[in-house]
Amino acid sequence: MSQGPRSGLAAVSAALLAMSRHLEVRDVLKTIVASARELLDAQYAALGVPDDHGGFAQFVVDGVSDAQWKAIGPLPRQHGILAAMLREARPERLADVRDDPRFEGWPSAHPDMSDFLGLPIRDGDEVLGALFLANKNCPKPSGGCGFTEDDEDLLAILAQHAAIALTNARLYERSRELTIAEERSRLAHELHDAVSQKLFSLRLTAQAAATLVDRDPARAKGELQQVAALAAEAADELRAAVVELRPTALDEDGLIATLRTHIQVLDRAHSARVTFDSRGVRALPAAQEGALLRVAQEALHNALRHSGAARVEVTLAKRGPGAALRVTDDGSGFDPTAVRSAGRHLGLVSMRDRASGVGGRLDVESAPGKGTTIEMEVPGG
């Protein structure tokens, strides 16, 4: 593809911006591969991230259909040209990969490739992956153009920025894993405090009922009614905790369906009326959907456990290219500038961290006796 200096610079800029927008590792890998193939006008592109066992932990392709990729079979092992690139960490530019002595063939369903360009993606001395391109599109069908030295230089720039984007995405995912571990620890603590106390009371009340059955049946009946009430409360506490611990179905169902299901369960589990309304929101980047879901869960937890609200309303609405989540309750409220509840304070910190982590913002409106509104806005992508 022939490009002038200005159009070429715009294409590079667009590719680098696209890579920097994503926080999930898989999204970053896909963007790198698609950007490289488009930028260098190749038929095929792939990016392999090595594992520690002679294979690839992840292998992302662009230019190959889903049906073709399924027919090709298992992920490639690190052999031939791929192994050489990862082992020697240097560029490879070949007029015809099939003529190279290291070439070991392809599976039968693999597309036919000739000219080849590959570069390692490095972070210092560590090889994060290898980027491969094949079959440069030629201006004329008679073709035979192949990749040039300029193509190699351009791909080297892309690989440098890909290393930064991939490293940032990995750091983000590790940070998110730590946050999830902290959340699970918090939920386990709450489960112990809430349900264990209920079960302890349940056992004592049942024992009291047993001693009264023969000598005071009327009092025994009252104790048994208390047993039933305590059991129902324990079940509600357990159900609410399990809902928060259960893995979400964001990948399969999307944010709106996952939120709606979560809120329907909470509405059944609590005496407060919990409602959900969605207005024109389309799919958002995976990281933003995950953050919105977690903030909604935290805000709902605070409203249902601490505020004494009779009604909680959740809305998710389109706002520019992004979306805004709003959780409003009619509970006791609090002074956001002088929060005294440690649990609520930590919850607000967690929500603000989640919002800022995906380029969004979080606003809190509340006052004693006036209820609370939590709003999170994300820019989209």
C-alpha cells in the first residue's frame, strides 16, 4: 500500500492510540495484531505469547476466519521460525518462508504463506511475544513485492509500543486480581459475621425450644417460630453473599443482562424494592463493563446492608460514547465529607479506584436523612 508521509503518520498514530485504549490483555493482543496487519497491508498477522512448556500461552490471529482457525487445530508449538524468533529475539524478514531451512511445514488447513516478516515484542531482556506478518498485498496481481526494510522499521516501532501496552495490561490484570482477592476476603469476613451469628442464635433458640416442649408447649411454640425467623434471615444473608461471590456472566450475557439478573435476585432476597432500568447502552470495553458491574454491586451492598432503604433504583444510561451508572436509595444517608463508617469508607475508596482505573469518574451525593446517590460515568471506547 502506497502512503504519503501524512497518511502514513496518521495510520501509525491511529494504531498506537488503539493499543493504548484497552486494559484487558486479550483485547490488547487483538488490537496489536489487527493494527499490524492493516498498517503493513498484509494478508495475515499473528502474535504469540510463549508459555514455559514449549508452546504458546496465547496465540492471536487476524486475516484467518474462525472456521479456518478451528480447522487448523491446536495452538502451534514453538518450533521452526517461531522458535528461532523467540529464542534469538531478532527480526526475521524472508522472501519466502517455505525456502528457509528452519521451515517445518503447516497443518493441512493452514493458509499458504510466502513472504514473511516477524519481530519480537520485548520488555528489556524479556521476550513478551512475537509478532508475525505474511503475504504482503501487492499493487498488481503479478505481485512478488514482499516486505521491505521500511516495513521492518515500521513494525519495530509498533512492537515497542505493543510492549508498553501489553505490560500495562498485565499490570492492570494483576492489580484487578489483587482487588478481587481483597473483595473475597471482605465477603468471607461479612459471611462469617452475619451468618455465623445467625446460626449461633438459631442453635441456642432450638435448644431452648427442646427444653420447653414437655413443660411449656406454648413457650416452645414461640421459640420454634423464632427458629424459623432466624433461619430465614440466615438464608437471606447467605444468598446475598453468594450472589456477590458468584462469577459474573459478562462475557456470555453482557453488562445489561448480568446487572438485571443480579438486581432481580437482590430484589427477592431483601425487603427493600430494588429496580433496574437501562436506556440505550451498547456494548462497552470489557474493563469498563467489569468496573461498572463491581461498582453497582458495592453501591447496592451499601444501600441494602447499611442504609435501611425501602427502595433502591439502578439505572444505566448512554452518555455520549460511554455510559453512566446511577444507584439511588431512600435510606438514612450520610455526610460524604465526614464518613465515620469504616466499611462504607473503604467501599467508596474501592469504587473510586475502579472508576479511575478505567478512565471514568465517580460522584457521591448524600446527606443524613436524605438518601444516597452514587453515579459512575465511563467514556466508552
